[in-house]
Amino acid sequence: MSTVNTAKVRVAPGSARELHFASLDEVLDEMDRIAAAEREGRLKQLGNWNAGTNFSHLATWIDYSFEGFPPKLNPPWIIRFILKFQKSKFMKGPMPRGVRIPGIAGGTLATEPVPLEEGVRHLRSSIERLKREKPTQRSVLFGEMTHEEWILGTLRHAELHMSYLTY
């Protein structure tokens, strides 16, 4: 199977969806709709990952905010310095498509194939934790973040990845 260049997938009829989540509960609701569509055989995958992998990827990145980020994700100080001034843009606007983390095989972490139900359980558990608790780790990109900023970053991340799953 060839790899999809997700930077070239556009928001248009028959292509990626434009999503905007205002709360973590909205992410869970959309996850449930996607999972139902997958179970019914109606889900279309426009990116490289199935629904379970998408959900597990999102959950793992939430988990990193509590348990720590892998050392290989630590960008050079100059990148962190520049991005610190763009934090508001990242929290409010859509995440760019097709971004790859330099030096990471496949461009990001937590992309192993995951069955649907496992991904659903993982994302639900991670989101429920994020709703209850403020993450304890510093962001590898933005340094210290408030609980609200962690939630906003998660909403933007979910919008990006769930937009590649249509039904």
C-alpha cells in the first residue's frame, strides 16, 4: 500500500473534513460516530492510519503530557524559542497538515496499527484523565502550559487526525 502525503489532502467534498471541537466531549462524540461508521462498514480512510490507530495516536500524545515525552522528541532550543511565540496560533487555528518531526521514522510516534476497539478505549481513557487532571509535563514545543492550553492543543490535534476519517 502506498503512503498518502497528508499535506496534499484538502478539505473539500469527497476529501478531508473541516472539524472544529470546542470541548473534549465533542471529541469523544466524534470518536463514537467514527467508530460506529467503521463497525457498519461506512468509514473512508483518507490518510495513512485506520480509526484505531488515529485514536491511539491521539491518546498516546495525551499520555506523554502526563508520563513524559520520549527524549528523541526534544527539538533544538532555537525551534522551541521560535515556537513559543506561535503558541496562540497553534491553540486557536488548525494544525498544519503533513508535518513530519525531523529524525523520527514515519514523521511522528504512536503510529503502529491498532484495532478499533483498543483505540476507542485508549482515547476515551486518556481524554477522561485530561478532563480530570492537569498534565504534569512541560510541552516539548511550548514549555509550561496551562490545563486549558493542553486541552486546546488536544482539540486541534484531534481535529487534524479525525478529519482524515469520513463517513
